[in-house]
Amino acid sequence: MRDYLIKPLVGQPYPMISHGKGVYLYDQNGNKYFDGSSGAITAGIGHGVAEIAEVIKKQAEEIAFVYRSQFTSEPAEKLAKKLSDLCVGDLNWSFFVNSGTEANETAMKIAIQHFQERGIQGKHKILSRWMSYHGITMGALSMSGHPLRRQRFVSILEDYPTIPAPYCFRCPVQKVYPTCQLSCATELERAIDRIGAEHIAAFIAEPIIGAAGGAVVPPKEYYKVIKDICSHYDILFIADEVMTGLGRTGAWFAMEHWGVEPDIMTLGKGLGAGYTPMAATIVSDRVMEPILRGSRSVMSGHTLSANPLSAATALAVIEYMEKHNLPEKTAEKGEYLLKGLQKV
């Protein structure tokens, strides 16, 4: 039988999954699979949660879609308020999209627009790191330091990845922590000196490197140095929490571990938890202020952005996580797993 669906590997047979429950997936032949990475770090509350299915059914019966340029909805407004409550600092504004890629491109656009609304036209570059992944569309891929994903399209990508990753195990600048004096972080200042702060709108980084490196945790002082450099040169710091956000690291957001507040933060994956495509670009009051004084319109968006069905689902996911103390339990089980691995 021929294929009609373009899969990641065309022609490769894949198990046909019929249903899931908790951490397990089941195929049509009755085989059981342990979903050890919750898909692509997505199904954070498990498969087949009846409470979420009930919310989806109820919302679909009421209203599943309204176009955001004419209407808003109670689920979208409530979700934005909930995220504001969860975030530290003044990260109070949410722009909803459908994927982490879209969230990161929206962050890029908002960063550039922030300076335009301040009358600063030259700040249009986004600095990033090698060994990073921020999404697959052209803007997000331009910000990604993932050579394998870039190679087919490098001729049409912006040349954004600039500095080495904070990867102490195989240090890209051939130094040893802590005597290195965080050279991987101060490389950002050298890049700014080379390019010119007047051309740079933002620096984007994953708190913990994911797809491009496999859970690479930076030195504990790293992000404070990064944020201080960004603030000194009037450059926005974007934290890509698409993979690390929503309890994945034992805190609601990974940046909490270092006590550093980004100017913009992006979420995806775990926000919809596999039940719906949902992502968010969360923006600080400071970044939004010139936009609110100026055009009062963020120049981005997609047809299904902030649709009430996805918003209601994401809100239910967060409430489920709160009800069952999932971030706290993640921290506890993470400690247990680490101790077990250290014995191996």
C-alpha cells in the first residue's frame, strides 16, 4: 500500500498508535510503549487525561474559534491572566500562537518593534548561540545554531548565531570552569563590540540547551552575566522556554533557577501538553510600554492565534498541574533520578 502522509522518514514504517494513557502509548496491534520523553518534550501531564478531554468537549460545543482582530474570548483572557500570575517580575502580556517556532518569531518581531516605537530604527539583529534550536521556519531557523537543520537553507538564512554555547563538558573556547571567568558569557560582549549595539535588538537563548545539545545546563552565574550585558547595551533578553517551561525543570519556568528575569519569554510544547497546538510569547511591561504609547498593535499573528478552544485547553492543563503539584513533584523526582544515575 502506498503512502499519502509525508512522515519524518518517508517510506519508513511507523507504529500506528490507537490510544494513550498516562505515560504509555498503545498501537493497533496491542503493543505498549513507554513514552519516556513525553513525545517531543510535550505531553507533560500524560496522555488521556479525562479532565482535559471534558474541557475540550465543552469548549468546542460553546465556541471553538473567533478571529482575534475582531473578537476576544474568556478562555484567552483567563489564560493570559493565569500566565501573568505564574511569571515573575513584570512579564504580564501574552501573545498566543500555535507553536514554539511561531512564539520565537513573534518574540523577534516584538523586540524589533519595541525599538522602532522608541524611534530607534537600526536595531534589527537578533544574536543567538551555536548549539541552539529555536524553530524550523526561516526566521526561527536563522536564530538557531543547529548546523544540521540549517545546512539545506543556509543561503537564505540570516547569519544570527554568534557566540559559543555554555557547554562546560566540551568547552567551545577550550577553557575550564570556574577559572574560565565565564568566557562563554562574556563572548556576548565581544560580539556586541564587533557588530555594534546600535544594530542589535535582542539576544535569545534556551535556559537549558535542548534539541541541539541534550539538556546542557549552564554555570550558575551564566545568565546573570548575560542579562547584565544585555541591559548595559540596551539589548532585550529573550528566554526560549518552549522546551523548559511549564514545570519541566522543577520550577514553572527554568529561568527561576538563576533568579534572572527575561524581557520576553516564549512557551510552547507543554502549554498545550499535546492536547492542542498552543504557544505563547510573554512580554514585559517595559517592552510593551512604547508599543502601547505608539501604534498599540503588535505586527504579528496567525489565523488561529488565541483561539478559545486551544486557550481553554491550555488553561485546563495549567490548572491540572497546579492541582497535582506537578512542578514540585518534578523537582522531587528529578533529585531521585539524579541520585540513582550517580550510582550507576
